[in-house]
Amino acid sequence: MNHCEVVKISDAYLLSLVTELYGLEGYEFQLIPAHDGGRNVVYTCEKEGDDAILRIAFLPDRSRGDFLAEVEYVRYLFEHGGSVSDVVSSRKGNLLEEITHNNHTFFICLFKKARGKLLVENHYQYREGVPITEYYYNCGKVLGKLHQISKGYQPVHRRSSFFDKYNADYIEKLIPGSLPLLKEKLLELLEALDGLDRNLESFGMVHFDYNDGNYSIDFDTGQIMVYDFDNSCYCWYMFDLAGLWTHGVGWIQFEPDADKRKKFMDDYFETVLAGYRTETSIECSMLEKLPLFIQVSLMESINDAFEVMRNNGEEPECDEDLSYRIKCLEDDIPYMGFFHEIYSCEEPFEYEVRTI
């Protein structure tokens, strides 16, 4: 079952049931266009400023327990002061509802709509008259708060752990056999991670996709509100921090001077960490692992690309972007190649297409 098929089923059948389950009579439903790799059918539900986000999950690779663990985590974060979009209970008092239609189960969640808008919707312009460093600082601060709350989280339903998915069997099945060096490097990364400490200060529930596509900004106050926790899992907190580093390159990616790019990224990440440390601590020994976790971020993005192709029934192929990421891993090029000769500010993060 694909996205288009689910939209048709939703329009004909599911939305009327959801309206009754959540008391959404009089709300206007607007389908949010799917993005590449999107796992769900998502609608905005609008009524006189009381807006919500409806998510219908249809892929069969996650269980009821997986979804319950996600929404329970979101509710816990919200109740403990995390800047997240709260999950809305149904009329039955449930955080998760499920509807079966033609022997297919759909998992239904409703979330309060975050105040503000995406950075891209504001054309990547920050608050007028306010230095962009406030945004970097707030990104770190909000993430630090989420991680600090997670350190005390005792779940009823437990989300998966990083190694439940990222293991040798997964790599072997997912990565094409024509990329043996990539498989070797991915296994080396997993081995390096397996040797890291997993104490309560370094390892716990993380967002696992913390970027400016998954939070809104109130451009009156600068407040960030986070959502889309459907990839959340147990992992090292450094993974989310490395994700912030990798998404920070966009601010300086067209600068031709590698030394200037390096100086910017050092200053940027220092500001992120300053915000982060106002809410929680991070051991220096873990911060030293930033290059490792940037490689892990690359691994996750490569695996995700092949997963999307598989889920869509497509033959594996590499475009310039995926070829670049693979090259960085195969050749042990650190920091996404951002300070390396492989990088071109005219064609950022692109490399000659690989034939698979």
C-alpha cells in the first residue's frame, strides 16, 4: 500500500471515523504533501485557530507497541517542560487509535499544531534585528532540555534501541552487493559504536531526526517547538548533536575558502553547545567523538536512502548526493568532506554518479 492509496482510503473512509474519535466536527482537513521518504499520510485540521496535525501511519514495519512508545514519550516530554507539540487524547482517552479497513491496520495520532512556522517557510531568514546566533543557541538549548528530561524517563512501552535496527544483518540485506567497501565501512562504524559507554548521561531516548524540518519557530519570540518523533529511539545523545552539526553546514556551504568554512563551523557548534549546556551536561570524552557521530549520521542517511527505494519498490541507484555520502564513508573522509578537496562550493555535497 502506498501514499496515494492511503489518501483515497482516508478521504472515503478514515477521516469520518477520525472526526468522531477525536471530536473534530467542523474542522477543515488539508492534506500535507508527502516528502521523499515520508512514512505517513498527514493532514492539518483547522477550526478557528484551534489547529492540530493528524497523522495516519500505514507502513507495516512498526507495531502498536512502537507507536504507543512514541506518543507516551512525547507526552512525557511535554509534561516535563519539553518544547514539543503535545499528543492529543481521543474521546476514549487514548493517545493512539487504530482503525482496520480491508484487513489493513492504520495507526492514528493527533498532535497540537506547533506555534510558528518552518525556517524554510520564512525563506531561511531569522528574526529581523536579531543575530542568527540566537537561533543556533536556541537549537542547542531546546535539544539539551529534551535530553535532560530523557535522562529521567522510565517508559511503560519501550522504543527500540539503535542496534535493534543498525546491525550486520540489516546492512547485509539493505546495501547492494555491488558496494562491498561501503558495507565494510558501515560494519566498522557499528563496531566502533559498540565499544562506547552507554551510561545514563550519554545514552538514552533521542529524537534521531532533529533538524529544521522537524520543528517550528515562533518568529516573535525565537521559541522552537519540536515534533515528528516517529524515528525516536535509544541512542547516544551525541547523535542528535552531530545532526545539528551536519545541518549547520547549510549556512556556509557556498563559501569557497575551506578555512573560513572551518572557522564558521567551530563558532557555530560552540554556540550550539553553549545553549545545550544551559539545560544538561555532556562529557568531553563524548564531544571528542563528534567526527565519529558525523559519520554515523552519514550512515543513517545512506541507509535511509536505500530504505526509501526498497519501500517504493524501486531498483537501487545513486544520484550525485548519495554518491557523495558513500564516497566520504568509503574513503574515511571526516566532517562530511566539508573541509576536504572533495567538496565543491559550486556543487555542494555532490560527486560523480555511482553505477550500482
